[in-house]
Amino acid sequence: MEGQVWFLSRSLQLTGFQAYKLRVTHLYQLKQHNILASVGEDEQGINPLVKIWNLEKRDGGNPLCTRIFPAIPGTEPTVVSCLTVHENLNFMAIGFTDGSVTLNKGDITRDRHSKTQILHKGNYPVTGLAFRQAGKNTHLFVVTTENVQSYIVSGKDYPRVELDTHGCGLRCSALSDPSQDLQFIVAGDECVYLYQPDERGPCFAFEGHKLLVHWFRGYLVIVSRDRKVSPKSEFTNRDSQSSDKQILNIYDLCNKFIAYSAVFEDIVDVLAEWGSLYVLTRDGRVHALQEKDTQTKLEARPPVIQCLMLFKKNLFEMAINLAKSQHLDSDGLAQIFMQYGDHLYSKGNHDGAVQQYIRTIGKLEPSYVIRKFLDAQRIHNLTAYLQTLHRQSLANADHTTLLLNCYTKLKDSLRLEEFIKTKSESEVHFDVETAIRVLRQAGYYSHALYLAEHHAHHEWYLKIQLEDIKNYQEALRYIGKLPFEQAESNMKRYGKILMHHIPEQMTQLLKGLCTNYRPSFEGQGGRESPGRRANSEEFIPIFANNPRELKAFLEHMSAVQPDSPQGIYDTLLELRLQNWAHEKDPQVKEKLHAEAISLLKSGRFCDVFDKALVLCQMHDFQDGVLHLYEQGKLYQQMMHYYMQHEQYRQVIEVCERHGEQEPSLWEQALSYFARKEEDCKEYVAAVLKHIENKNLMPPLLVVQTLAHNSTATLSVIRDYLVQKLQKQSQQIAQDELRVRRYREETTRIRQEIQELKASPKIFQKTKCSICNSALELPSLKCSNDSFSVIADYFGRGVFNKLTLLTDPPTARLAGSLESGLQRDLLVHSRRGT
């Protein structure tokens, strides 16, 4: 009342400064800025001034006043009744007793960027103002003694909404926090109303004449005057007998109970700071109200006990809301839900009980709930609990089994399908394999197949199709859609079953799998992946009882894929030989014979020669044996084969074809025919002719060999012996002539050598007769003193007898000899030097 503003620190130190010359009527301290807005008077009369103070800056020791402007909206004097400022410092509203409201828009701390205008005019005094921010819209609540309205002040036209036709007194309105959705609270004498910017919300019947309303940390604080019996308080005078007291009530609107109540005498104001409430009374005292921490509350009266007290009054929901508002941990809440559920279960309300038990999931052991509903045979309730358990991904395999059994017992196919037919893997809250197994056992094959196919459990899908439904065509179609690795493994696992029932379709799929496999869903659009192929040899055992399909498969692989594994060709050869051996029709047998020979001649059995040979021998396939003998260069075996079968002409042909590589064949042929007692003169003559031409055997050995044959007469070998003796005679004559010539030539060469050793020769040639290069005298050229070298040779008598060599001898031998002697002489001369 003297124009001062006072600051009270947390340590209760009081400081102040002179803000106005006469009095201060209103103050508004912003929460997010250290800015203070005030309304007061500097002179007599009705002329209120608004001052904006920056408390962080100083001007002569006092806070800096950044702006001063008159509060009156027009020329008519009026008294300010209330004041509010937006936290963004862009809006300030002032209410007056004449029913008008001014809006200051722009930066309220500066005159230059701010504009003041009249927002509202009415017939009733304005008793409360409050800004509310909702997204980009800024609302202003205006309450008078008779009505409540709201304005949108963030636009240009400031649209107005009439919210109610009754108002409140001064200081009987407040704005709640987000826990109550920032609603505007108006406290009348009979009820407390809550408002949204566009409508009225709930109301609470709080009796008494309201003097003061505040909102503090989720609580509604009301100071009222009530002439009824009031509660005792340590703040009142024990000896006072006056019934006209002021009651301070703190309400928890969320949980609908009174958190605190006390009686005071003549309250000036209730202030909120430092996490506490401060009650200022007219006698100059400040009373502090501090909310107890959670631990203290629990020690005083645990929320569980408070809830149990409420349970006795059947106020279960209120008890739960109380526990939540007291921030009781999840374990405590679960305990309350469990007791609530037990209470409902004992009353026979199984549907309500299971809803409470559902709220304990994650804290209460599921078996506790499951046993209750198993005993009561409440399958519907048990199903609801198990469904929620699965949705929260807390179910194990046993829970899945139990839930599916519930569905099957109830024959609830609709809910069963809803449970298993999820849209994505992330929505699956159960063990798929367990579900498939349970559904299969219960006979729900279509549902089990859906799960198996949808979640890529290929083994289960095929097992159900083949073992339960026996739909072999569908199983084969499914395998054809699988990726290569899965298709290959499942063909190996179920190939024999499929081959037994659908051999043709199975064979076709195997052909594709082993050549250029692509899943059947490819090719329906999109980019195709490169084909892959399996090892065809690994699938041969599948055809154990299907030789016709095996033959088709093997022939396809050998034709389409020439580099197929060797086992394909081995099996194909064995199959063709078996068919040939058991065939009775001559024409068909001839065709099979040609196919077997063609396969042997394909060159695919070079590395497995022994195996092919054994197969041919097992099936007495003679032509194949002989071909392999020839291919393997086993000419001795070929010879023995023809000898065993007394095929004389073939014996001669083998010798003629392969005698060059193995000459001993002729000797064996001669021995063979020599041991024959029958007339083999023709074949013996042919053998002897070749032996003679190639000189393979001595004549004496030939005679000794043929001596074992009693039918072989002298006439058989007479021509051979005569020709042999004639050739030997001619050879002897040629040898004697050659010896005589060599002796004469040797004598002549020795004479020339002797002459070369005894007498010198003069060489007048300028070029070498061998390489035609220019001749030099390296022995003289390399000497330091040429004269001393020549004198040395004179002294030795080298030049006493001279032989002049000009032209080379006509004889070729003499020319070559002269060239050799020249080389020897030059070398000897160099070494001598």
C-alpha cells in the first residue's frame, strides 16, 4: 500500500524497492523469464500505470524498468481488477471493473514493438484472465462475475466463444496444468467448473463461499468460508469459538479425494514457490505446506492399505487411481489388481476378475490365474487372459498350447484364425512351431498348413500334406515354390514318397532341379534370379522302384547336361545293360545293344574303366567288353578273348591293328596257332609273313614254336625259311663288301695322318671351308714380337719341306679331312704359341 515491491528469499531474507509513488495493486511474475509485470499508481486519482521490470538488470540498485504505459483503455477512468501475461512475452491482458479487457500484443517489454487495443467490453467486472496455448493457437479466457468466455488472440479477428452464463469472484479462477489438459477453472459458491477453449468440461460440487483458487502441481487449492463445522487445524486458535472460519482444501481432481484440509484465520493469499505452498495470513504469519515424499507416505499409510480401505467401501477404481497418482511402482499396482481380481472372482464376477488379472501380466505368475479358471471351467475367460499374454509376448510354449486347445474345444474357428493370421512377423506373439503341432494334433490341418506356409516352416507343411492330408500334388507344387536349398533338401527327404505316388510329376521336377532350377513363383513378374542346379547323382536312390522314370531322368541329364556326374552315366549304362540282358524281342534287343555301345563310345568311362568293364562282364555284353579292352589298350585281353572263342580271323585282325604298339601279339598268335591240332596253315602263313617282314623272331625260335603242332609240315614254313636264308645271304655279302671298303679307307686315312705329322703344309686359302669366314693367323697376330716367332719356327725345321695346297681334293672324304686337318693345325699352332 506504500508503493513498494518486496522480495522474500528462500532463506527468508526480505528486500524491496520503491516501484510506485503511491501504491502497488497487481503483480504478475513470469515462470520462464525473470520479468515482473506490475500495476500501481504514481499520483492521486484513477490513473493506474503498468510497469515492466527486468529483474536481471539493475538501475541504481533497483531492477530495471523497461517499459511504462497507462493501463486505462480509453479516456474514462476505471480500476484494474486482474492481470495476466503470456510466457512468450508477446501477449498481456488487463481486466477492469467496468467490464472491459485490453490486449497488449507484441513485445511487452518494449513500446516500439507493442500495440494495445480493447479486446472485450461488458457490463460486469472482469474477475479473472488466463492465456492457454494449444499448438499455434493462443486462447484467452475471460471470466466476469456473471459469465465465462474465450478468445482466439493469435489471429486478427479475435473470435469469441461464450462458455457459460455464470462467473466467479476475484481470484477465484485459475489455469490447470497438462494433467488436467490445461483447463480453465472457475470456482463458484456451489460448484467448481472446468472449461476448454470451446466448451465446458466437468464440474465438482465443492460447497462454501470461494475466496481464493490456485493450481499447484496437480492439486486444486481452494480457500473458502463455510459456516458449518470445520476441521481442526494447528493453524487455528484453540480458544477461538468463532464459526466463521476460512477453510483451505487441497483437492486431487484426478483421484477425486481431498488430499489436505485445514482451517485458517483471515488468509491474505496462498503462494506457490520452491515446491511448497505458503499461506499468508492477516496477522503477518507465513505458513508453509510441504507435500510429503513417497517414502514418507508409504511409511505413514501405504497406498496398498489405503486402497484396501477403499476396497471395503467398494471404491476399487478410486483406489487404483489413488495408487497411480501416488506413483506406486508396478509391483504395488499389480498387487492391487490381483486383490481386486480375487475380490471379483470370489463374488462370481469372472469376466471382471479376468480383466483385473490381465492388468497383472508381467508381474503376477500366469499359472496363478490359469489354475483359477481351469478349476472354474471358464474357458472363455481363460482364453481372454491367454490372448493378452500372447499379445504382450510373455507367453511360452505351454501357454500357446493351452490357448489353442481352448480355441479348438470352443470350436471357435473365427478367433482361431484371427489369432494365427497375423500380417507380419513382428505381430506374432507365440511360438509358431508349437502352434502348428497343437493344431495338427487337433485335426485343424488347414490352420496348421497356413501357419507352416506363412512362417516358412517347410518341413511341417510337407509333413502335414504327405502324412495327414496325403495331398501329394500340392506337396510337390509347394516344393517347386521353395528356394533352391530348401527345395533340394525336401526332395531328398520326401522324394521316395512322392516318386511312389506321382512318379511322372516328380521326375519332371527333378529334371528342373538338377539342370536350371528357379522357384515356380519367379517368372510371374520381376527380375529372375540366375538358375541353380543340384547334384543329380544324389537323387538316383529315389528311383529304386521306378526304372522307367529312372531311365528317362538319366537320359535327360546326359543329353541336357553333358557334364553330369559320373554316377549318372554309370547308372545309365547299368540300366541299359540290364534292359538288354532281359529283352527277348530281337529288334528291341538290337536297339538296346546299339544304345549301350553308343554310351560306351561317348568317352565318359575313361576314368572309371574298371567299373564299366565289370558291368559289361556281369551282363555278358561281349561287344562292350571288347570295346573297353581296345579303349584301355588291353590288346592281350582282346587276343585271349578271341583265342578262347577260336575266332582266328579276329586274332589276326587284332595283331594287324595293334601289332605296331605291341609286337608280342604276333608271337602269341604264332604260339596259339602252333598249339592248334586243326589245319591253321592259312593263319600261320599270315603270321609268319608279318614276323618275317618285321623280323620279330629268330628263325630257330619259329621252328621250335611250330614243332609243337603235329599238323604243321615243312611246306608250311618252307617259303618262310627260304626267304629268310636268302635275306641272310644277301646281308652277309653286303656286310663283307662294307668291311672291305672300310679297311681300304682306314689305310688311306692313316697315311694322310702320318704325312700331316711329319711335314708342314702351306695354306693359301683366305676363307674357311666350313663357315666361309676370313682366315687370320691368331698365333702371329697375338705375339708381341712376330720376327722372333718366325725365327723360332725356322729353327725347328718347319719350313724345310713345303707342300703347296691350293685346291681341295675332289673326293668328299679328302675335303672333309683337309678341313679337319686345318682346324687341328690352327688349334695346335695357337697352343704352341
